[in-house]
Amino acid sequence: MRAEPLRLALAAALALWLAMPLIPLAIWSFAHGWRFPALLPGELTLDAWTYALSPASGVLESLGVTIFIGLAVTLLAALVGVPAGRALGLHQFRGRGLVLMLLLAPVILPGIAVALGLHGVFLRLGLTGTVTGVILAHLIPVLPYMTLVMAAVFAGFDTGAEEQARALGARPAQVLWHVTLPAILPGLMTGALFAFLVSWSQYLLTLSIGGGRVQTLPLVLFTFATSGRNDVTGAVAMIYILPGLLILALTTRRLTGRSPVLGPGIGPGTDR
């Protein structure tokens, strides 16, 4: 009981520490001129938000493009990462270490080297300047996260539940839907969260492969930031972080449930 106030205080301190970089951006989004050494802006206005949400700024259009690309990348990463993670988590085979090393290569290598290499390949394939090319490019840094998360999930997976379902006459699709997916769902949602956020934050790959034709929110944000429009930059930055915070909140709530095969989750109804 005594530790509970300490936990709450530490959680509040951590939340405040993480939110500190966002506080100036939030103030800038409502500021009408904020110059040093003033602690707060002398005048507040909604002009930056009005412009950011207007069709003329292109922010909402780029927001839609960014969400579409993030969701498409997450879906494709799940389709590839789940079976790959199952193979890595459940089986020991020759060359497993090499596969893991190749998976980690896009994360370890410098981002600019990956972007330049992909640009040369995608240019020959006619994928540069297209949304499809950007989606495929985003899969390069996203797949390692999804696959390794799912490998960790399947490392503790009890295949006996699947065998019992098949012994009772369940078809493969029924086993997948009613046994496997409910068991791996918390891990799958974690991998999907990583996949979406990694795709959501990509700037260099989008600029290199998209060639400026595919305008995602990071590109628009960088454009306003380098043009000296601090007020609009603050408003766009707030819009930029909202979907990620929403997905994180929804996923965190879902992950507090129980897993029938992997064991109970840590939640309000879990005995500890």
C-alpha cells in the first residue's frame, strides 16, 4: 500500500518528463509572436490551427496519405511477420542465426545507405514517386520489429492447444481463428503498434522513394519547420502525434487482458 503513492508519483514524473518537449510546441500552436525572453506569448490566437486545418495547407491530405501508408505497411508486415516469427520462435534450423542477422540489418545499417540503395533498385522498377513504392520501402525497417516481436511471442506459445483443437475435428482455418489468433493477439497488437509507428515516422525513406510526390505528414512538418513558421509547425506537430497517442492508448488497454495459451496478462482482474 505504501508503494502505491510512490508508483503514482514516479509515473506522473515520467509522463511529465516525456511531455516536456511537446509543451513548447503546444504553446507555439496558439502563439501570435513569442520572442525571447518572454516566458509566455503575449497574445494567443487560433490562426495557426485555422490554416493547418484548411485545404490550402495540405496537412489533412497528407494526414490521410500517412494513415493509409501506415495501415497498409502494418497489414503487410503482419502477413509476413507472423509466419516468419512462428518459424523463428518454434523451430531451430540451420541458418537461423543468418536469418536473424539479415532481419536486423536494416535497423543496424545507416538509414541514408538503406534509402540510397533502395532508391537505385526502385528507380529501375518504376516504383519511385508512387505510394506503392513508399509502402514497400517502409516494409524494410518495419519487418524486423514485427518479426522479432512475433518470434518472442511464439517462443512461449503452447502448440498443444492447436493439436487438441485439430484432434477434436477443427479445420485449419478454425484453429487459426479460434485458438492461435486469440493467443497471439496481445503480441500481434504490440508488433502492429511498432510497425505503424515506425512507418508513421519515416522521413528519409519517404523523401527518397516518394521523390516529393508522396507528401506524408513528416515531410509537411519539416517543410513548415524550415520555413520559420513556428506557429503552424506547432499545430502540425500536435496533429502529427495525436494518432500515435490514440493507438497507443487503445492498444495498451487491450493488452491488459488474458491470453488463453500464453498465460494471464497483467490487468485489473489478474492476481499477482
